[in-house]
Amino acid sequence: MTETTKSWAALEIEVKQVDEDLACWVLMQSGAAGCEVEGLPGQPEAGGKVRVRATYDVPVLSEEQFAQISAAFEEYGLAETLKSLRRKDVPEEDWLARWKEGFEPFRVGTRFVVAPSWYHPQADGDCAGKLDEELKSNRHVIYIEPGMAFGTGLHATTQFCLRALESFPPRERILDVGTGSGILAIAAALMNKDSRICAVDIDQVAVDFAAKDFELNEVDGRIELLTGSTDVVKDRVFDMLLSNLTCEDIVALLPDYYKMLSNGGVVLCAGILAEKLPLLEKAAGEKGFRIVQSETIGHWVGIVLQKG
């Protein structure tokens, strides 16, 4: 009996290069398991258009899901791109192969290198253990399994949090809210072996991915991993919160953050669309936080909030 090849539902859309990150974010927020970006024939290397392909871990997207995705593109100012939006299912192994081809090790900030799992010394294949020595010189290497594009370190929001960790060295007690692939919790664990770290996520799929990445980076015994949000650790006190979420989610969680933080504690916030920053600034001020660091990259803003 021939085994049926698993296919994933997929969407393709063409956007301006400057909107690439935003389009990927919209698709990931809609439930995509990952995004692939490729240039278009005849387009200039800079300032032209790219094709974004998002894959979903379901065989078919419902009409309701498709409508919600279209509405999200309109909400975030990308309505003109919808004429290029189309469905295109893809066999799982083909997508994973393309993902592998496009994900090379890269530096973030001054302390980290993010590398795909197939570069790990104990991996199978030609790349195992072949991470360039100069690339990883004096840096912590974070190995990530494929499958969750916003947790690989590729996105500007994740990179801001990694750089902010350098500016605000991990404190003793750390909570990673919405851990995703676990990359931020791993980074904190690698920077300070004495930190006590807890990582939470409401998505069980994300929790499962994070568990694999913790084991891959040999920090699984040092990070407590829980399914849920701040509610599952509401009686604890932390010195640092890692919060790579949407602006709306961060605003909703600010009351919890304030209660859970020690005096002088910090929240590393990313995932904030620049146009929504005033909403967060207002809410943070009302809750007793002050902004001590800010960085804008394209559509995105990362900020560090401090209590007291």
C-alpha cells in the first residue's frame, strides 16, 4: 500500500520588499506554520517586489480562514496586494527542503549566532558540525529546528529582543511570555547559567517546538516550560520579562506584568507595529512603566519598559 504524501495548505502573495516583514507577520498571525520569501523575475534586487509563500499545517484552508486573512491584509494597509493572493498547496517534504536551503547561520548583535539544527555537531548530514569558526567566534550559538519562521531569529522583532538581552543582561528570574520556538529563553539561558527561566505559550504546538529546541541546545534542564500565559505563573515574581507579542497582547498583559515584576524589573517588548506604538506608550505610562530603550526597524518597534 502506497503511503500518501502529506500536503500543507499554502498561500502566495506578492508584496513590495519594504512590506515583506509585515506580510509575513500577518500570515504568521493567521496561523501559518512558516513563510518563505523569494525574489520575482525582472524585479530589481532592492525596491522591487517579492513573493511570500505561507504554509499551514492543515490540508485545506476554510473559506472563513481565507476571508480573515484577506481582512487582515486590508487592516494593515496591504489591500493592494490582495489581487495577487492565491492558494497553492505544497507537499510537506518539498517545503521543508526549500526551508533548509534558505536558512543559513547568521549573527545577531554582538553575542549570538542563530543556526539551523542541521549544523549541530550531533546532526545527520553534510552540514553537521561545520559552523564557520570565525562566524561563531566569542558568540553563543542558538540551534533552531525548522517549522516556525518567527522563532528562528529571522524576524526583526526577534532580533531586537536578542540585542536587548545584550544591553540588559539576564536577571536572576526570567519569564518568556509566548515563547514560540524558545529562542529568547535559550538565549537568556546561554548568557547566564545562574538565571532561573520559565517559558510559557498558549499554543501547545509551540510548546512542543520549544521543548525540542531546549533539548537541542542542552538547556532543557534549566528552563521550566508551561502551557498557558501569565495566568499559570501569576503568583511568582520575575526580574525580566521577554514579550515578543503583538501590541494589543502586550497592552492587555501590562497589568499582569506590573504585578509580576520586581522593582526595577524590565520588560523587553517587540512585535509592535510602529503605527500602534502610541497605544502602548499611553498604556505603559498609565500602568507605571517608563520606556528606557527603543529601536525602530522598518514597520517594527522594540522597546524596553522598566518598573519603578
